[in-house]
Amino acid sequence: MTEDTRPLDALNQSKGKRVIISLKSNEQITGVLKAFDLHLNLWLEDAERISDDKKVKLGTVVVRGDNILFVSPE
């Protein structure tokens, strides 16, 4: 595996961009990725929770990595 194909490098390229996060609770959160750590705790700004086609504005949030199924660019 080369240095530019590591999973954390893909997250690093998404900093400053909108991402969508799927959680173990079957909810999704979308927001602008500001930072993350090695435990995949994610700091999002302008975040919204999406469930049952309803969007709820959350503002700035930190999502604990243990609750995340996947992260994808929006």
C-alpha cells in the first residue's frame, strides 16, 4: 500500500468539504469535515441529522468514531 492510498489520507483530502456519515443507529449526519483523529472521531461544522427524509440542523458537532459505519464525500 503506497502512502497516498491509506484510508486516513482519503479523509484528509475531504477536510473542508461536505461529507455524509452513516451511523450504527441507522441515522445519517452530513456536514463540513473540519478535523479527525486516529479513532475516527470527526469534527463537523454546519452539520445536519438526516432521518426519515427530515433534516435537523445541529451546527458544530463531534461524532465519536465508535458510532460510525462509513464516511463518504457528499
